[in-house]
Amino acid sequence: MHPSRRWPSLAAPFVHTSGKSGLEPLILGTGDHRYQCIHDWLTPPAPAASTSPTLAFGDTHGLAQDAAGLIYVAHTVHPSSTKPHAVAVFAPDGSFQTAWGDALRGGAHGLDLRAERGTEFLYHCDTNRRLVVKTDLKGETVWQAEWPKDSGEYDAKEKYCPTNVAFLPDPPGSADAAPADLLVGDGYGSSFIHRYSADGRYLRTIIGPGKEPGQVNCPHGLWIDSRSGSPRLAVADRGNRRIQFFSLDGTHLGFATDGIRMPCHFKTRGDLLLVPDLESVVTLLDKDNKPVVHLGDGARDGKPSPLRGAPRADFIPGKFIHPHTAIFLHSGDILVAEWVPIGRVTLLKRV
């Protein structure tokens, strides 16, 4: 799954600690992009007694933050967990609030949030049931979108498996209008990207599988990127080891490959594109899609970290294993969720 590869590194990134106690801040990055690294910043609460029900993270796959600052973590739920809740909710200070999402257990993957006519909703990609599910912020289902059989691209439900969505931009001055359509990446199925209406109806297929320009292989993450001044679709074309850009109707526009290994998803803040990369690093790209900094690079000799299944005690402070998603918090800090069996959510706090 991870072919051997060596990658160029940027000048002067570092992990720094001072003193010998191990309690000093762990700092990643360089220049204007330096972050204190706080692993396991979000965790479910420990049970009050040995007989208390427990919630334990499975693979942590998705992150979102609402307007009030609440943070949502989508995870598969660990086999040891006696609670089946696949979405955990935390306050802006990192304290646990509640959990829900029993139906998403085992399949909670992509997670994104959109405000529609002043109300916020969560969009979940369920890789177990092969659904896109829209819920309110308390987990009540609004609609579910099944596999796009009307597309003519599939002869069985099992060949479709959605991983993430992106929301097409609303027209200017349309705050009271129906929300815009959304795009769904079939990342773990047959590598198509489909367009759905805001009420969950399949409309058309805009991008298909392959390795040529305009084709994708495991379109794992999608994002509408407006850093150039006009919106375009950014695709984490993970199987092709590149980021690919398209017009909103699916016309190929270009690639970004510098510093990219196996990109998983995106978020933007100003001119920066945040790229969690499954091969053990989180990268920030500038407006020209050139690497600004690589954060927490845990690769060894050009290969991704081998520690996914290792005991927690063997994890290396300041080094990522498999970043699966990341978001900019309202504060400008970065939150990273990793694909590891007992999920890890790391805060990168700007310094």
C-alpha cells in the first residue's frame, strides 16, 4: 500500500524541546508557522468505575467545528468500547460534552459541516453502510443518500463507498435560497465523483477513474478552493499521489505534487491549504501550492511510519503516524485526527 519513496524536505523544519524533564512544550515547524504539539488533546472521558460504560475511539477519521466552537470527532468506535457512539462532541477548550451516532459505528469516515439558511448541519460519509448521511448537530437524521445506481457506473452497491463531500458555493446574495448542490467522492469504491442536490438526490457524475489528467484514483477528500480568486474543486487524488484541481463542472485544471505523498483531505485559511497526508505528515501549501512547512513528519527513510499498530507508549512525540483529516479551528490552531486503532487527535497550537 505504501511504496518505498524518498521525499525532499524543506529547509529548517524542526521538533524542539528544552530541558530534560520532558514537560516543556513540544514545538513543530519553522518561521511564522510554529506550533506547540499536544497529542491526545481530545479524548473520551475515563469511566468513573470499572463497571462504568466506556467510550473508546476507534480510527479517528473526521473533524468539524461549528459556529459556537463545538468540535465533532467521527471515529469507528474501538472494539473495547461499551458505548457505540461514533461521533464525540467537545467544547472549544477540549472538554468532552456528549456523544451520539450509534448507526455510524464502524463506518464513520468523512465529516463536514455547512450552514444552510442560518442552521448548521453535519454531513457524514458512512463507509460501512455506503451512505452519505445529513444530520443536525444533535445527530438527528435529515436524509440519507444511497449509492447512485441511476448513474449507470455501478452494477452493485458494493462497488460504491463514499469518503468525503464538498459543498458547491451558494450564489451571491442567496442567504435565504435553497443551499447549493454537493459533490461526493467515491474514494473507496470505484473512484467516481458525483453531484447530488441539497436534498440528497443524485444528479450526475462529473469525474471518473484513471491516472490521466482529469481522472482520479481514490478521490479521498474534496474541497472547494477559492484561494485563486475563483472557486475550483481540489481533489485529494490519493491513489495517484497528487492533488488535482478541476472546474466546478469537472474540467481538469492542474496538479499539485510538490511535497505531496498520499493526500487525504483539505481545509483552507487565507492563502494556506492544509493537507493531512496519510504518509505521516501534515503539510501547509501556499497560494501557489508550494510547501510552506511540513509538520510532524514521522516518515522513516522515505517510508511512512510503521507504528500504526504499535502500543501507545511506542508513539514518538511530535511525529505523526497516519494523518487522516485536519481542520483549522476558529482560533487559527490546527486539529489533526489520525488513522490509528485507538484514535489520536492532536492539537497544533500556534506560537
